[in-house]
Amino acid sequence: MVAAVRVHKLGGPEVLTFEEVEIPAPGQGQLRVKQHAIGVNFIDAYFRMGLYPAPGGLPFIAGNEAAGEVVDVGPGVSDFKPGDRVAYVQGPGCYTEERNVPADRAVKLPSDISYEQGAAMMLKGMTAEYLVRRTFKVQKGMNVLMHAAAGGVGLILCQWVKYLGANVIGTVGSKEKAELARANGCDHTILYRDEDFVARVKEITAGKLCDVVYDGIGKATFPGSLDCLRPLGMFVSFGSASGQIEAFNINILQTKGSLFATRPTLNTYTAKREDLLSIAKELFAVVGSGAVKIPINQKYPLRDAAKAHRDLESRATTGTSILIP
């Protein structure tokens, strides 16, 4: 038996239940992983609330990314052995001391990256990689707007976009978060509670507007985000922290400058094993070089997962939060 955090009914953070569960031996193509650190993400809350249905129905173990040590392998596994350090995105199912993971979803952690870093950056870091290198290729000199610039993905995006030579504009909720974003490469911060972010973007860019907007907020920032884009610019919606963007008349993209809009997901970009390895390799390289640091600003014991969710959803956190089994 191992400790885990399960969801028996959909709802708020209070439905996260700390209990003992039994984990079977690893099956065909699986690894048994002893978790050392577990990432906390908004997608965990989406599953908990039922915005995303858990594949196996209720009850389910929460969580979507983690890092740990392989302690056993199932039949048909040749690329991994007990003792290997691994990290992965595979959920739900991560909020537990040990679990079985499909071997083709795991990647080996380089020796210079800790378990805590691995758990903190697999989902958010690989998301940042595909956003700036695949969904839209950020180039030197571009104007880039990102919402929630002091959040988990936001701080990684700020550093990566700055590293690529672009002009980084970020919205934040407080002066403290503005300082944090600037310390992580954000050139211009906008306090979205006090300022009209569209007007400020026009001012900052001298009317040129942005080449791309990365929006993990959703309902509250749409359609204002579209007004921040130059003609033929790209609107990238990758999260719904304030609620889902409702259906809209697609002609709005035409009237605002023949804009492009996309809603990408990590699952699509990493569906092929070779793409997963490629994205992870680039992430490990940029973190290993020091160009992008992974700020772990909150740590909680596994049994305090509900508090971690409450803090995340109230926007009381910055950077990345992790659970320690």
C-alpha cells in the first residue's frame, strides 16, 4: 500500500482525499516509479472539477507530472532499468508515493537536473518549448505578450523568450509579481487589475502591437488579447485560469487583421515518442545551460495537496509549486 491523493467526487480542493491505495506490479511496457517530487498544475484542478473528464472515471488519483526513480520494470521494457532517474507527464495519476507509468511516456533525467526540477518543469517547461519553438517560432526583435507572466509557465516563457532576443511584455496581478517577472526576463510589466492592458501594449510597442500573444488565462483576457496583435499575428490560447473562452464569431479574426488563432496541447505535440524526446532534449539543454531557470517557489507535503490547489487557484502562488511524497 502507498499513500495517494484521490478524487471520489468532483468539486473544489476539499474533494482531494489523502488515503492508502494498492498499486499492482508493472504491466506490459510499464515502469514502476518511486516518486521523489510531483508537479502541481492548473490542469490538475481541471480534472478535479470535471472540466476535463478523467479517462477511467471516478475515483482517480490526481496529478499530471512527476519525477522519480525506477524501482521495477514490466515485460517488454528495454530502455529503462531499476535505478534510472526519470521524469514524465502522464495523468491523472501522479499524486502518489509510487505508480506505474508507460515507459514510452518517460524520459531519463540528466544528472545535472534534480528530481524537484524535473517534476516542476516537465509539463510547464515542455509547454513553453512547443509554444515558442513549434506553435509559433519566436524570433529576435519580435514583440511578445504573455498573460500571467509570474505564473508557472509564465516565468519559464519570460526567460525563454528573452533568451531568443524578443521584447517581452507580461501582465501580472501585483507589484510583487511584476518584480518577479522582470527578474526573469520580462522587459515590460502591466498590472492588469489597475491598467488597461490593450492600451499599455499599444503604448509600449509604439502602435506596432505584438507578433504573438500567449494566453493561459482565457475568458478574462479574451478578446482583448486579439486587440494586442498586429495584422497576421498569432493568438495562442493554452489555458483557462479564468474560465473557458466561449464560442465566438470567427469573422472577428478577419476584422482585427487576418489574425491566426490556435488552441494547442502538449499531448498533441508529444504524441509521437520522437517528438517527446526532442522537446524534452531542448528543454533539458536550455535549463542545463542556465539560460532558463525553473523557479520552485512553493513546496507542500503530499498530504497538503488541497492547500496547494487552494493557493494555486487564488493566484497566491508564483512560479512552480511541487508536492513532496
